[in-house]
Amino acid sequence: MSESRVSGTPAATGTPAPTGWNTWDVRTHTGMSVLPSGPRVRFGVPGPDGPVLDGFTWRDGLERLGPHTVDGSYAEVTVRAAGHRLRLEFAGGPGDVLHARAECAGGVVLCVEGLDGVTEEAGPHVNVQVGGARWTVAASSPARRLDAPAHTLLLAFEAGAVDLRVAPEHATGTAAETAAVLAERRTASDRTRLRSGGWLGEAADALTRAVTWNTVYAPDIDRVLIPTSRDFVSAERKGFYGTWALHAWDTFFTGLAASAVDRDYARGVFGQILPYADEAGMIPNRISDDRGRTDDRSQPPVGALTVYQAYLAGGLSPATRDTALLTDTFPALLAWHDWWPRARRGPHGLLAWGSDPIAGDPASATLDRAKRESGLDDSPMYDEALYDPATRTMDLADVGLNALHIADAEALAAIADILGEGATAARLRAGAATAKAACDRLLWDTDRGGYRNLTATGAHDPHVSPTMLYALLAGVPDPRRAAATAAELLRPEALGGVRPLPSVARNDPGFAATYWRGRIWAPMAYLAVRGLRRYGLTELSRPVVGALLRLFLDEWREHGHVRENYPATDGENLTGFEKRSDGLMAWGGLLAYLAFGELADARPDGWRFAHPGEPAELCNLPLGDGRLDIRAADRLTVALDGQVLLDMAPGVVVRGYRLTAGRVTGTAEGAEGAGDLLVTPPGGGPPVPVDVRGGPRSFAFGPDGGPAEREAPATTGHTHAGTNTPEGSGT
């Protein structure tokens, strides 16, 4: 049954490992737990009716998330309750010792749960027992014991700050060390965390925290997971699921965002849903602890796109990229790709969203379930659609689905080449070419001058959404048609304007500025902008990316949110539960990820580096080579572990950049009078000037700065998963 409970435990591939102190407990942001077994601690404040320990969701008292390392070795959070602000710092991570500081003018309450019992108390020290082991809870100031439920210890501290240490009974150390430990961990976190500034503002902080704060432990399957959102899934905190849920395309987009934070962590995110594919290869729309799995439907095929992009962004050459990410995911992604044409052939032989009949599930094989497979649940595009039981799909061939499946084929073909699967790569590219021709012929609406969904009767549906731009992502149109299509769709009255890419055009009769009927969704924006970039349409993509970044940063500054979706109209506050926009959704960070690409964008032929036109910096990008820093000021500099690789005038663009131990290659260009470029040879040494006058100039240098044997020219044109640009576009 599609709504059956999850059974079995797929092999755990995620990181971090389920050991040590971290914010594992999905129910709270204000505490840490130690795995594999040990006490759970959380903090609260005194209230008029007793301690306030629960809540602290985006809708109820969570004020600001601070830094949070992947392994939990350092974290900060600020909440508000009973009229008081509570600020917390944690130094957890691997090992079994936790240091914490709690500050509140109204007093602090500490809750320790999961106890066998309290064995003894001595001033600011309390010994407790968990699973037969004895632990010591030590504090910097005396505490008052409060009445508590069974297996729970409640301690109240006076107003101000209190330092605490929780450790096995015989571990050396005291709470007096807490301040120094916290300072050391804070410094270490600052030294390695992804950072941004200038035009990018705090975008890196926002993206990182939406990823790392969503790390939880699912005890029923004994796995660490990064769910859709910890607020979204926690039933105790007004969420929709018991304690955890994974959604297919949410997971892949979260993995892509996570790749900018930590490569191993991202590999774990990508891999966590793949083992739940069924025997036919279908990856379900959703799996969860209390609502089971959706065996009737899948979700948009973005797995290979996101995995391949994360792979490209993981190094400056194939030698330093994360090939394990590809080997771990390729078989399941290929099986999923091949499932679509077998299961979802709709009108005119094109793909359409659908739902299979499942015994005992009366809601399966319905239009509502087919809409949910699209991921765009209540989109106006499907208002007039019908469910066809003969094909088990909508009676509507969807531009978005067909384009995503083509782009998926291209990404899988590129991965297959890397893994030495030449025959598979050839099959995928042949299928993509055939599908492109069919889409260009059947989905192009001559009367409207654009791509449109196609009904079973052969009429083009008039609804307009950013999914129409996915045709560019798939490389369906020729460059002239692509430019005209994008310009038409991005008119302010359609999908452009100061809040661009609403989920349906503003002049569409179905536009309502709500949920998928007009809100701005980062995944949709990401895919649409990737399409624009594929064709080098920077005059269209750059203002869109800038406007989306402003929207992202405004929400972060005002509310501390990384949103499930963003308002398409001025002045709308999406904090309320009824607004249907979770406040901690990692895929919202894709708006930041797009902006990062204006400075540094990993593409199949190499990296593209460019000045965004305003001062900006992006530092500590995690690569297999080291940590990459890009700074835009009077000039643009690109540095690896402090060693400058490129130093260029603002008008210069470098693309196809690759660096190995023996050579550095790329292509540089700029407008007349754009300025100069200095390239550092591999291994260091004096930078070498490159003349960028007179059109694109290729460069190739060996370790001594002299000419190196040229690599084969990078493939041009719109191929390979939509990440490189047509020949001569330059950007």
C-alpha cells in the first residue's frame, strides 16, 4: 500500500555518524543528545505556569539560528518564551562530553531526559544514570531541583548565564572549562565555515544553517537523516509527520545545497532516499515513519542533475572531484530514469505526471495524486487536466517533466562517461536527442510563440509557469528561439519583475500569489536560471538572480528564515502556519547557490569565474583540492588555501578553468578595454599575464609558467546536463 509504514532499514550512507553529541532530537532546537545511547538535554525558561521547554518552532519562539557545524562540535541558537530571550551555545560533537552555556535574564531551566534515575546530588553537581552508565551534570552555579516527570531531571538556575558540562562520571574536566571550550570551538567553526559578504550578504550563513540544523536521528530505523525540515516533520511541533520524512526532489535539492557546505555530508544526503526505490526503479514521492511510502507516485527527476552539479563543484579537475558520489548514486538514478518512459507515457507519446493504482489505497490512480507527483500540488497548470486510467497519467503532456527527463539523461550520460559506461552513455544521449526533437515539434505553440503543455486533444494549454523555461535547461530550442522564448516569459507582467519567477505567471488567470499558485519557489527558480545560463543569456539571468538574492537576504535578516517558498507580493509575512511556507527548508538555499554562481560556477568544461559588478566575497568553498575563496573588489581574485590562482580586472571572464598538478588551462575574454588577467601556474610561481584583447584567448601553462600541451578543446554547444553555454556566448 502506498501509505503503509516504512519497513526494513536501508543501508545507512549518511554523515555524520550516529555517535556523539548533536542536535539529533527533531523535537527541539534547544538541546543536544548523545548517541548511541545517553542523556538528552534541552533548555527552557521559567514561565507563569511552570517551565517552558516545548515549542520553539518558526511559528512559536525560535528567534535566530546561529552557526552549527556538521558534526555538532559547535552550535548557537536564540529563542524567546514567557517574555524572555534565551541564548544557547553548545560544544558537542564526537566524543561523550558536552559543554553548554545558557543565558537568560529571566532564569534558565535545564531538562535532562531518558534517565534510569538520579543517583546523587552535591551542590552544582548531579549524577544520573542512563542505560546502566553513570553521568555527571555539572554547573557553574547552584541549581534548584524542580518536580519532573519520570525519567527526567529538571534544574532551575537564577537569571544570568550558566555554564554546564555533561559527561560520563569518571571523565576528567569541570564546568569551569566551558567558557574556554566554547571559545575554541567558535573560533574553529569561524575558520572553516562557508562565508560570504558584500553583495552576497549573509547568504552563506543562511544556506549553511538551513542544512546543518536539519540533521536529526530517526530511532525507528537507527539512522541519521536530513529530513525535508525538522519543523515540517515533527508532529509534536505542529508538523505533518511523526518524527521524520524524506521527499524525493526535496532530498536532491538539499544535497546540492549541502555540497557547498561539506562534500561528505552532501554525499550522505543524496544517498539517503535512493535505497527506498521500488523493484521497478521508482523513487517514491515520500517516505516517513508514520505515513509510510507513496508506492503510487514519484516526484520530478532531478537526481542526476543535482548529483552531477555537486560532483562538478567538488574540485578544480576530475582528479579532485568526488567520484564516490557518482559510483554510489548512479545505478539507482539510472534505474529511476528508465522507469519514467515505462510508467509515464501520456498523450502523443510524451511523458505526463501520473499515479498507479495501489490495492487498498482508494486515493491512488487519481488526478490529485498525479498532481502530487509533479511536486507542484495545486498549480493552475493542472486545473483543467483529467486523469486517464488507461495511461495512468494526466491527459496533459508536461513541458517541465519532459525537459527534466532530457536533462536527467544528459547528466546521467556525463556520469556514465566518467564511470567508463560508454554504451550506457551513448544510449542515454540517443534517447535525449530523440526526445528533444519530439518536444520541440510537439510542445512548441506557434500561436503563442513559446513552449506549452499539450492536451490529449492536441491543443496547447495556455497556462504559463517557469517550467516552460525548463525547455532551455534541456537544450531543446536553438539559440535564437531560446533567447526569444526567455525574453517573452520574463516580461514583468509574466514571470519577470522585482520578484521574479513566481510559480505561475502574474497574467495567468490562475495566479493567486499562494502556495504553487504564485509563490516563488527556489527549486523552480534554480532550474529556470540554469536554463538561461545554458544559453549564455546573462542579460536576463543576472537581474533575476540578483532580485532573488535580495528576496532571500531580506527574509533572512528580518525573520531568520530560509523559506519553503517566498512571497511574490510586497509586504506578505509567511511566518504563520496557515501560510504554508516552512521557515527552515534547505532547498530555499538554492537562491543563495544561484548567486554564488555569479562569481564561481562549476561547469562540465571547467569553472567559470566573473566579477558580479559589485563588491562581494565567497570563502571556504569545500573542494577536493582545498578551500576556495573568491573575492570581488577593484579586481576579482580566486585563491585556493590562500594561494591566488587568478587575479583579473572586473571586465574579464574566465571559463573552462581547470587546475591539475601539471597544468592550468582555461579561456579568458572581455569587452574592449576590459583589463588584464594574471594566471598562477600549477604549484605556484610568478603569475603569468594573459592578453584578453581581440576575443577569447585560451591559456595553458605548466608548472614553470611556460606553455603546456593543450588539452582537447572543451565541448561547446548546449550539451551535458545544461551546464555549459553555446559557442561564442562568452558568459
